[in-house]
Amino acid sequence: MKLLSSVLFLLLVVPATCKSSTLEDACRSFAAGHPSIGYDYCIRTFQADRASAAAADARGLATVAARIAGAKANATAARVAALSAVETDARRRDRLAVCAEVYSDAVDQLAQAAEDLARGEGAGADDAVTQLSAALDAPGTCEDAFGEADDTSPLAGEDAEFKKLATLALAVAASLTPPAPASPATPMISD
């Protein structure tokens, strides 16, 4: 009976430990490259989403991170639409239109990245990194639309949060791709 209890305990604890270790390893790696965002933010982000508990590896976490960022992009796009609907200044509506466009694109890019990652195929991670990199441009472009007009962005908070989530998704997905091989020195051509 004692042996059966021990085996049952191991079957229940070891998978949870492995998943937790995958999450902790991914967040440690992320925090090393992004200390301003940090380990705690990474852990909190994943722990707030139930799907991350089922992620068995970094690919699963990257898929979850892309979906989390996609949900934030979608929420930001909805906020942009609500602000645009009540905005009376045509120039400010134009700036909001820029934000609407980039966040609409980000929603599509993040959905594609999550799909690429979930497929698990060889080039899927590379394709996802490309999509995630493109989505990461949304908050900067949105903020630039207001900054260039010396106007205060009503989306500064959303843009900052989306940037952190997209950075997290990109970093975890990028960890799945092998580093580029070192290229040999290019010979100098003289005229």
C-alpha cells in the first residue's frame, strides 16, 4: 500500500513540477533579457491564464503568450473604437484611426502567431517570431501618432501593457528558434 501511495504521489507531483519548471525557466530566461519587465511580471502573466498550466513546454507557453497578447490587442482595439465613437475633434479621430489600424493588424498577427506555434511544425516558430515582431510595432506607432501632434495619448497605459505582453510572447517564441549560424567574414572588395 505504501508503494502504491508513493507511486501515486509521484504521478501527481512530477508533471506539475515539470510544468512549473518550464514556466520558471522561460520566465528566468525572459527576465535576463528584459530586466525592466522582469521575472515576476512573466510569472504573474502566465499564472493569470489557465491555459498556461497545461503548457508542457516552451512552445506551449509561447502559444499561450501569443493568445494573451492577442486578447490585449483586441481589448485595446475595442477601446480605440469606443474613443473614436465619442471623439469630436477630427484630427484626434485621425490619430485614433492610426491606432485602430495597427491594433487590428496586431490582432491578426497574434492570431497567426498562435496558430503557427500551436501547429508545432519546424518553420512555425520562425513564422511566429515574424508575426510577433510585426505586432510589437503597434504600441509605438499608436503613441507616435499622438506624439508627433504634441497630443497626449489616451492609450498610453494600454500601449505600455500591450508592449510588455507582446515582448514576452516574442521572447518566449524566439527561444524556440535556433540561433543564426555565424557567417564567415565577408571578403573586402577593392576597386
